[in-house]
Amino acid sequence: MKHSFATQIISFVFLLLFIPASAFAQFAPPPIENGPWLFNTFEHENVKASIVARGLNVPFGMVFLPGTQTDENPMGDLLVSERQTGFIRHYRDGELLQDPVAELKLTFRLLQLFDINLHPDFSENGLLYFTWIKGGDNPDGTDDLWMTTAVSRGRWDGEKLVNLKEVFEADAWAAHPGGASSRGLFLPDGTFIFGSSHRIERQAPQRLDSHIGKTLRINDDGSAPADNPFYAVEGALAEIFTWGNRSVMGFAVHPQSGAVWELENGPQGGDEVNILRPGANYGWPLATFGRDYDGTQFNDVPWVEGTERPEVFWVPAITVAGMTFYTGDKFPEWENNLFVTSMMVGRIPGTGHLERVVFNDNGEVRRESMLEELGQRIRYVSQGPDGLLYLLTDHVDGALLKIEPGEVNQSKLDVQYLELSEQGITSPELFTGSDCMLCHRVDESLIGPSFQEIAAKYSTSQSNINLLVNSILEGGEGNWGDLPMSAHPNISATTARQMVDQILGLSTQ
Ligand code: HEC
């Protein structure tokens, strides 16, 4: 079989993944410093990042163990997977235990270990699922690598992972891992969804008789759920949930809509977040905003008929590696924000970071990068049982990091209030601490109507005041055009009424 030059280079790059990590020393960023680090974000000042544990060998995924949280230790204990060693490590009582709780290479022909996930009934059955790359004998009779994606499980007995068992082997055999990832997630209906990478195959991701380049959905025993989109389709594999996916780096269920969001590594400039619809085609490799690693375009157009467009994409690529929605109570201003980890930006080492993407009902409204100063590849982000954010760095001396809130940051918002007072608008502090000025200005319409326009439209009659108070609290109804205003559940009715008084007061100025 003839390979193009670009394909050979890509194969070479992916084969590098199997070389011991020490050989990477020259490419890898230096180990993380000891911290802690204080940093500022749009809404918070002096947010603190600190190391909880280090000495994890290329960690990939983690789970917090239910029932281990106490008042003194609200994070509790956790288990972490290590990609290259195939170990699962135990962080217990504030300490990373040296001995792994599972050495999966002893049981399985495991080349790389990826994500770990708790079964929804973990508290009763102790089952822990993990995704991995399984080696096999190359059918051409050579010693060349031959591998597919597999899902296995074990039972956590409190000390060790026992009763190890393979649950599912994907029909995705190829000579290279292609993306070297498989993230998994148990959906609210109890089924398990996971990624099966593209394996550098160009045809297979677009064929329904292959598990290559797909997201797959199985029952906890490995069987295909009867409501899978291609379950009864002749010639299609029953486990396929979506197709044309390149290399899945994360799944998260949206906290409000319940939709399954998927994070995927593209080629250069092709990293994307998709909202998964069962049976939909996400286009790889026909449709992508990215280019091959040698710079060539995959296609003349970034989108083709019959494929889904991404919800978010990155140019240049940030080498996405993990994602979660924030739903805790420690950063109320970040509620439902999407956090995505980056290993490096634009293929420049040492530029990994954490990204925060803010959405309203229409789509993305803000994006912010943080933690670049660590200079680390950030592999994973997860919300702890204590409502804090936890990260894993991708390094042979990998670290578990914790992010804690500082003070709510008024300074950025205050700049806009300053502008207001320069315009002679008094008492701008009325809006301090809320997000109004992101979308409103006093005398020009921005995302929302200007406050002067609002004042001109509504008289100061009692019913209008109540109506406006209500729209601030509950969100706009689209009276001003296509865009509704998001709800402000954190604002008290009294404050909202003061705001309305002030806005309506502008009409007399
Ligand atoms: C994310 C952007 C955004 C933010 C943040 C925002 N608004 Fe709005 N606002 C809008 C849009 C868009 C409209 C028009 C909505 C509509 O047509 O109903 C609007 C409309 C309004 C209206 C008129 C409502 C009506 O029924 O006619 C008021 C009053 C208002 N905003 C006040 C505020 C105040 C006070 C805040 C801060 C607490 C705020 N807005 C924050 C986007 C925003």
C-alpha cells in the first residue's frame, strides 16, 4: 500500500507516541514549578491554582470516589489513569499512594490507557469503566503494531480494582492509534458513550460498517442499545452513535439542555466542540476548518452538505484534551460555562492552558484563556465534589491541580462604569457587580438596546416598571428584536427595581 508523504509524516508522528516518554525530553515542557499561582480572570481576581499531588506519570483521566468526602477533606479521594504505564493510581487521605491499584498491562494487551468513568450505580456495584488501546497480531504477519479501541471494567473494592473484564472491542483495527485518545461518559440513561479514533484512515470515518472515526454507544454489558440510530440498519454497525468524528477528547452533558457535547481534536486549526445528534455525520475528513500537518487543505470548503457544523472551533488549534461544564457553587459567575483544556497552541510547545467559553441561548458570547503562565500541557479538567475545578497536566511528572476562587473582580466591569460617569451619568455603581454593561450602553445599542432607548420606549407607569423588573429577573422576551436577554436570577427584585428606576430616569436627562 502506497502512502503519501504527508501520511508517512503523520504515521511517524503517531508512532512517536509509543516511544518512551524520556525520549521526548527535548520536546516536552519542563516539569511544573511548585506554585501556587494567583491569576486574574474577567470576573475574578486572585484566583488560586495550586498543586494537590505530583508524580503522576502522564495522567489521562480521573474520578472522584463517592462517599470519601468529609468536612475536613471535601474533595475526598480519587483515582487517576496513567496513559503509558497502564496504572490506575489512588489519591487517598491527602496522599498519592505509590503502588497502583491496578496494573492493567498485566491483564490486558494494553498499549495505552485513557479515560476512567464510574458506573452510574458505582455506590452499589463498585464498577469502574475504562477505555484503552488494545494490541493485536498484525494480519500481514509482521511485528508491526496493530490495534483497536476497547472498553473494560473492574470492580473497586476500596483497595484494588478487581474482577477485570473486557466489555467491548471496537471493530477499528488499524496499524496506528490515530489521535491516541478515547474519552468515555455514562449518559443519564445509563448507556456508555465513548470515542473511537480516526486511525489516519480517510475512508473509514465516513463508512457505517467500521467503528473507525465514530462515537459509539453501548449498554454497560457491551451490547448495543436498541434505540441506537443504526441499530436496525443493514450493513451498519449497531454501536455507532455519530460518525465522521476525528479523535474524541471529551464528552459533557449540557446542564440545562441535556444535550451531549463532544470535544474533538482536529488537524491543524480543526479542534472543535460538537453538539451530538444521534446518527449525525460530523464530517471528518470531508469537512473541517483545519489543514493537514504539512499545510495542505483537506477540502476546498470547510463544510459539506449533510454534515454538522461545530458549535465552537479553534484556529489555530489549541490541541484540546478535556472538557467540562461548571455547575458548582464556588464560582457562581462561571455557572454553566464550558471549560476546555489545551495542550499547546498553534503547535508551539509550552503554550498549553485552560479555556473558558461562555454561552447564552444563541451561542458563544465570550472566551477567555487562563493558566498560560504554568507552561504545561493541560490534559484534563473536572469539577470536584467540593465545587472546585481540578486539572491534570500531561507530563511524566504530571500534577493534579486545584483551582479556588479569589475575590469577584469588579475592576474590568468598572472600566465601563468609569466611561459612563465621564458621560455625566451619575450613580453608575448601581450596576456594579452585574453583567449589564457587557451588552448595554447608555446611548448606543450594543447587543441589547441602549438604556436611553429603553427609557424612551417605556413610560414610568407602574405596570411598565414591573414588566421591566420582570424581564431583568426572568430574561427578555425578544421585544427588541431577535435576541432575548438572559435571566438574572442572582439579582434581587429590589435591586432590579432600582436599576429600572435609574434606566427610566435617563429619559429626562
Ligand atoms: C448578554 C447580553 C445582555 C446582558 C448581560 C444584559 N442585557 Fe438587558 N437586554 C439584552 C437584550 C438582547 C435585550 C433585548 C431583549 C428583548 O428584546 O426582549 C435586553 C433588554 C433589556 C431591557 C428591556 C427589556 C424589555 O422588556 O424591553 C432592560 C430593562 C434591560 N435589558 C436591562 C438590563 C440590565 C439591568 C442588565 C444587567 C442586570 C442587563 N440588561 C443585562 C441583552 C443583555
